[in-house]
Amino acid sequence: MPSVILLMIAGAAVVAWWNASRAAAERAEALGRDACAAADVQWLDQSVHATGLRVYRRADGWLGLERSFRFDYSYDGVERHHGRMVLRGDRLVEFVGPSRDTRVIPMRGE
């Protein structure tokens, strides 16, 4: 009987882990899509890819998970650029990606 209870606890932990991972990926996807829309660039592949996971110390002293994601975007539909974001829980703490200021506009005669 104790082995069944332990198996149920382990199963619940796996489901909670998977649920938290999916929620973070969906949050990262929304942030990437919104950043691309705000910068007026094309968001490629319509997805984000998890690239890292690490433990960090939260402000309240407890341990938390920091997840890194990568996504791709294009200014012109030809060249692919990589963006990166880091989430601590559901809070964005780092973002490298498209912005309105990085677009290069060629001058006439070039």
C-alpha cells in the first residue's frame, strides 16, 4: 500500500512540473509574439524553445526556477534573427530581441 501512495505522489509531482513548464512556455510565447508585433517584425515558427533551466533564490528566501527561451524573428522575411528571454516564475527578467530602434533603413542612393 505505501508504494501506491508514493507512486501517486510522484505522479502528482510530475504533472505539477509539466503544468508549470507549459505555463512558462505559453507566457514566453505571448511575450515573444507581442514583442515582435510591437517592433513590426515577423515572428517565425510561431513558437519558443526552452533552452535552459536553473535554480535561483527568490526575494522571500525560497528557491525558484529560472527558465530561458529562444525564439526567431525576421525584419525582412529573408534573414533569421534569434531572440532570447528569461523568465523567473511568470516574470520577465531579461529580453534580447527585436525593437523599433534596431531596424536599419537604407538611405536613398545606397
